[in-house]
Amino acid sequence: MANPYELLAGLALLREKKRRSRQHHAQELQEWSGFQVHVGDLLCLIPCDQVEEVVTPASVAGVRGVPAWVNGVIYCRAQLVTLVDVAGLLLGKERTTTLGRAFVVRGSQEWFGLQAGNFEGVRHIWSDTPVCDAPPALAADWLRFTRQWLLLDDQPVAVLEAFKLVAALESGEMR
């Protein structure tokens, strides 16, 4: 994870890029930030504006009779949060180790903690970032919860729609 100095330096670079784009282009670039994580072998971004909090669960309570992709429940902000293994849910991968950080997303009725693999930090994205096609042979569930695919560092990166995923979990369509 980036230290505070690296985050401030990144923000300064973003400001400078925006200032230069205003001087050279009539169209203003839009920017947004996302948490960069691994889901299975895929690199993903979860938009920061869709996440309430990032937590490292210290005490996870197990729950019986739930799908394998439910890791348990925790408390966050005095709310019961269901921990969901995103790779298990979308890719059908088996859980190998206890997952780290959870990206807490508030649904209309419940709260969910989306757990992925390695958390690589916050990535700042501009509207002129190149887009690409999804890698072949991905499950329909995966594509349904992806806003778009970006080409970052010559690698396809999925932008996950956390709100859509949580809505599907709340409605029971994900079993």
C-alpha cells in the first residue's frame, strides 16, 4: 500500500495533468479513483465512490448453511457486514487462504464486504485512458458486473460495478 507521501505526490501529478489538459484541449478530462485488487488472475478496479470503508477484519464469525463464497460476517460501523469472496462468487474459485481487506459496500437493505486477493492501492484513472475488450472465456456473471475494461500498463483491467453486485446479492439472484 502506498504511504501518505506517495498518495500526495500522486494527487499533485493528477492536478498538474489536469492543468495541462485545460491549456491544450478545449475538452476537460474527467478523473476518478479506484481500489486496485486481484480477483483470481484478473486485475480489477473497484471505484472508490462505491465503497463506504476499507477494513481488515480481525474477527470473522462463521455462518452455517451459506454458499462457499460467503466468508462469514463482521461488524463495521455498528452494522452486520456479510463478507463475500469475489473470486469464489464470480470465478468459482475455491478459497485457499483467509482473505485480507474487505471493501464495504452499502446496499439498500444490507452491507457487504467484498474481499478480493492482493490489494495494490488506489489507482487514479482519466477519461482518456484506453479501453479494451474483456479477455475471452469469462463467465456471464463476471461480465454482467463489469462496467468496462481498461488497458493499464499493457494489461486488461476490469472496472467492477460494486453496487450492481451488491444489488444482485440482496435480491437473491446470486446463489
